[in-house]
Amino acid sequence: MSLISVSVVDDDRMLLDGVAAWLGSAPDLRLKCAAPTVDRLLAAEREPADVVVLDLLLADGSAPVDNVHRLVATGRAVLVVSVVPHAVHGVDVMRAGASGYLTKDHDLPTLAEAIRTVARGEVAHSPELAFAWSSDTRPDRPRLAPQERAVLVAYASGMTLNAAARKVGIQPATARGYLDRVKAKYHEVGRPTYTKLDLADRVREDGLRWSERSGPGSGADGSGADGSGAGSPTLGGQA
């Protein structure tokens, strides 16, 4: 079993102590550092943890987007947690490079699974993210046709163009045309997109997902951690 190193940035001392104790009981998770601010974490950690669990709003007044930028720039994967949904903040931190957004009313096993998902290099989808994305009507989010979204999600997931075309059920030349249109639409709203990596970033930032239930081209559908687990300990704490 591969160990996943985890650091936590939160200014709630009780929460830090509780999460530290709980992580000690998870055989594949190892707490590396706990700090009340990003500055303190970066000063204390010689080597980046695999995943940083970051509280959205810290007492030092630091901006959530700036905190995510700083951590991602050092090679850390970031899972943001908060006591309230903050739909706009959820979208903003994902666009800043976070790999997930979760509210503190989820139980600790849900947090652990989100950490594992982020450590694999995937996005930890949650009901909070689905709500944030569905509520995001800002003009810099382009309107993509269902087939455009389907090709984008398949191709950005790591598939070749031919494989993405097969998954969607179209010819490679048609898939290429859809991708060109997707890039043009992002350029028109001020979010230049040129490479496959850029496309993958847009999929993460805008919460686009493939849903077998909904069919090709579905966006965030709210599936993922359901936050259930009556009787299980929750994250608690303050945002």
C-alpha cells in the first residue's frame, strides 16, 4: 500500500488536532505537517506533501485563490475545505488549480476518499462543486454544445484523438473540428486554450465530466461524495 502524505492548513486548533489523530488511524494516509497559515506550512515543510487540505478562509486574511496558487506552484495538490458552500469561491479555487472542494459537514471517511482521489491526480468531485459549477453564469464560461463537451472531456482525459472520437461515436476529423471550435470559444471569452494540457485545465476548472447516465457531453452532475455517513465523525471547525 502506497502511503499518501498529507498536510493541513487550518487555524482551528481543535480541528487540526482531531484530523491529525484521525489520519493516524488511516493506514494509507500519513500526516506530514499541520499549520495555521500557508506561510507557516511553506516554512515548515522541506518537501511538499502529496496533498494539502486547505481551509478556504483563514484568520490571517489571506485570499483563497492566492493560497491555492502558492501551494500549486510548489508542486502540491490542494483539496480546499470550508464550513459553507461559497459557490463562487468553489469555482475560483478550482480555476486557481485546486483539485477538489469539500464542505466540513462531510464525514472524515469522505475526506479520506477525497484525499486519495486528489493524490491520484484526479478531481475530487462533490455536491458542493456541482452546485458551484451549475451556479456559475459568469461570461468567461463558454457555451459548449453537447458533442463539443463530450469530445473535450474524452480527449482531455488522456485519450488520443482517435480514441476520443470512438468513445463519442464520431469520425476523428469531426472530433478535431469540435476541438478547434472549443478552443475558439474559450479564446473568445478571454481564456486562451491551445494545447491538450490547456484543454485538461479547462475541464477541471469548469467541472466538465463524462456521465454514462446522462450521455455524452454532460457537465458536473453532482455525483461523487454524497456526504452521508450518519454516526460518523465530521470535519467540524470554522471556515
